[in-house]
Amino acid sequence: VTLALEVYYNGDRAMTEFKIKCYKNAKGKWSYVGLYTPDFLIIKRKEGKIHKAIIVETKGDIYKNDPAFKDKRAFMETAFTKKNNEAFGYERFDYLYLEDTLSDSDRIILTHKRIKDFFAGV
């Protein structure tokens, strides 16, 4: 089965325009926590337009506990995907976080499974 996916490196803030404004919800009030530039985008087009996208973040072990990143990751894993998928009426976005503490084979298996599950039937 050919999925005809496109994979883009997006991790250089100076070279990309794809950035996401992130917010943190504290006691029912949203506050801006900064721009987030994900590392990769895996997209599937339908009729020439982006139909589905997995936003992929890779992090080294030393960065995973950075408070600014933790807030952005939480926003991406919850509010961003949920709100955008609701707005589009289908699962258009997914978020995949990969840490370098995983073995190479575990990262490959996790990525492959997510791609198969998310893009199945498209």
C-alpha cells in the first residue's frame, strides 16, 4: 500500500514560516507561552490540499524537562490537536513526540505505527 506522504524538515526557526502560537491553561485562563517550531511535518494531500498532518517533535534527553518546551508540548498534545480536529470535523492533525532516550528501533516502530494508524483509509 502506497500512502504518498510528504515529509518536511521544519526545525530551523530561521528557515520556516510554519510556527504555532502556544498557550497554557491555568485555572481556566489561557496565557501565551510562545511560538513553537516543530521539527518535521508528515502530510497527506487530497485533491491538491493538505488533508492530514502529523506534527513531529524530536528532543534530546537534556531538553525534555525544559519548562518552556513542556508547556508547548502539553498544548500540542491536548488543546491544539483537539480544537483543530473539532474545527475541521475530522482527525486532521496528530502530534508525535520522539525522545532520543528511545532506541533507534523503538523510534522507527513508534513512527511507523503512528503513520499507519493515522493515515489508514485516507
